[in-house]
Amino acid sequence: MATEPTPDLPTAAKAGTTPVAPVEEPTIGALVTDAIRDVGTLVQKEIQLAKSELKVSVKFGMTGALYFAVAGFLAILAVIMFSVALAYLIHWNGDGLDLHWAYLIVTGLYLLLTGLLVALGVKKVKKVKAPERAIEQGREIPKALRGQR
């Protein structure tokens, strides 16, 4: 004995599901409000991205500048040491050979250390870049607002 569906029940009730309420269309005011909020969020995210990229670049720049400062200080020390060594070389009386050569060796070590710090400073400064991702995404905003890809 098969039961036949009763004709007075709605189709959704016959299938065992609940009827779906009609969806209201959003108003233009609500759409504009949502769009303004989304654009505001997008701008805030772009600013955060630019800040984070600039923070990394500033860190590399400051590290490079510190290396340059230390290298400059060591170069001044090397000039002082060379001056003392040259004075001992000019005033050489035959017994001071070891002393002035020692000053020249120390001067050479300062110069090697200065060269190393300059190389490290150049390497760090070369890592400084513009916030490329933020700039590229910023260029995409007008296209997105016009509905282009």
C-alpha cells in the first residue's frame, strides 16, 4: 500500500525540508556603506603593508650606516697608527726596527677591518628597497574600483 502525497501540502513540506523565506535585496544605501567600509579596510591594509616593508628597509639602512660609522672610526685609528709608525720610521735609530714594523702591522689590521666593515655596509645598504608590493597593489586599486582586473 503506497501512500499518495496529499495535494494541500506545499512541495517543500512534502520533501521533508523547511520552506525558504524570500531573500530581501540590499538597498543602495547598504551597498554604498559596505563599499565604503571595504575601501577603508583596503586602504588601511595597504598602509600596514607599506609600513612593514619600509620598516625592513629602514632596518637594513640603519645597519649599513652603523657599519659605515664604525669603518670611519677605524679608518681614523688607522691614520693615527700610520702617523705614529711613520714617525718611528723617520726617527729610526737602528734599534727600533721591531717597534715600527709592529705599528705598521697593526695599521694594516685596522685597514683590513675597515675594508670588511665597508663591504658589509655596502651589502646591507643594497638591500634597501621601495615597498614594491604595496606600490603594485596601490596601482591595482583604481582598476578594481572600475571593475577591471
